Amino acid sequence: QLQLAESGGGLVQPGGFLRLSCAASGFSLDDYTIAWIRPAPGKEREVVSCIHYRALTKNYADSVKGRFTISRDANKNTVYLKMNSLRPENTDVYYCAAHWSPVPYVCTMFELERYNTWGQGTQVTISS
């Protein structure tokens, strides 16, 4: 059974950076699409970024383009989210989630319902 574990959250000042990690166990991520998802307080959950682990196709929400970078380490079965130029509105719990996708494709922000394996989340707080 695939299991995901996030880490790397914390408290930083506006303009700062964090790198979130999503470590997988149980299965190789090669045939999975992985996303970083936030609950977005008062709003519906939103996909912040996503990546097909083997094909490296990726995508970002408009609000984070140019500031966030999703990547993976093939040797560690881990996906990262580097978050630069952080803003107070980025404060949230960030989850990584995965769904099996053996045929690579370019993930989008509109496939939230496809993700069926979730980590426990990591808190990101942006405050001065």
C-alpha cells in the first residue's frame, strides 16, 4: 500500500522560503501523479502544483507560478515543493496526494477527485 509522509513546514516571515517534502513508501512513484494540495480556508481545496513522477510533466496554480517549484528525487522516491517569496495568504496545511497514472500526461488543477492516497499534511505559516 502506498503511503505518503510530508515534512518541511514551519513558520517563516513574508518573503521567505520553505521546501516541503513528500516521501513515499510501499510503492515506487514512477507510475503516479503527485500533487500538493491545500485546504484553502473558507474555500474549496485547491491543487497548488502537480507532477507525473516518471515523465516529469508538471503544472502550477496561477497564484504560485514563478514562485513555487515542484520536483522529485528518483533515488529517494520523494517529491518536493520549493516555495519562494512566501506571502501570508500561502498560510495553510499542505498535503501531498497521489493517484496511479501509468500513462504519463500533463496534470491540471482540476483533477482533485482523482487523488486517492493522501499524506497527513504539514503546516505552513507565513507571518511577521
